[in-house]
Amino acid sequence: MKDTVTSWLRTVVPGAWAALVTVLLGWLGTHAPWAVELLDGLGVDLTSPAVVAFVVSAVLALWYVLWRWLEPRLPAWATRLVLGSNRPPSYAPTSAGGVPDITSLSADERSLVNDYRVLEGRGRDLLPDADTSGG
């Protein structure tokens, strides 16, 4: 599977699970009398867009942290189920400062960088036109 698909799955699948958990929490908050009383006592209004946005964000963050922690301890099928893929995508190598090391650019990318440098006033053709990396 391509890294693009892997990264997409590992973003969307946890989001879908978080949405499901949020729906279940919302149902619990409106159908369980003790939960309704507790939320009313805390002044939490589950119909408020701000509360809903906070709950969705918090559930997504907790879901992702929990399953990333559990990932090395789970069989591959379980990781695929909850995170979308049992392997993280690989990314470009990075320098010591954490900046991606770009080893080759397409002709269009090179042209874009050169055009941007002209706009900045740094001159043209600071990048060579020929891709010598073979890519």
C-alpha cells in the first residue's frame, strides 16, 4: 500500500472511530438519567456546538493516543481495525534539525522554487534545471 493511502487511512479511520464514540457518548448523555443529571449539575449543554466540537476533538485525541500506545502490543488485524493500517507511513528522511531532506525535484517543482526565489528577490536558477538524481 502506498504511503499516501496509509497516511490517509491512519487519519480517517481513527476519526471515524472517534465520531462513533462521540455519538455513543451523546446518546448516553441524553438517555441515561444519571448522566443527564451529572451534566446538568456541571452546566454542560450537549446541544451547544462548542461542547460538541470539544467532545469530538477530545475523543479523537484520546482515541489516537490510546491506540498508538497499544499498537505495539496488538496483533496486526486489530491495528488495521482501529488505526486503518498496521504500519505507519514512511516519510522523507530528515536532517538533525527535523527538516525534511529533499533529494530530488521534478522539473515543475524546480521551476516553482526558482519562480518563488525571483519573487523574493533572490535571483533565478539557484536550482539546476536538470535532475541529476535519476528521479
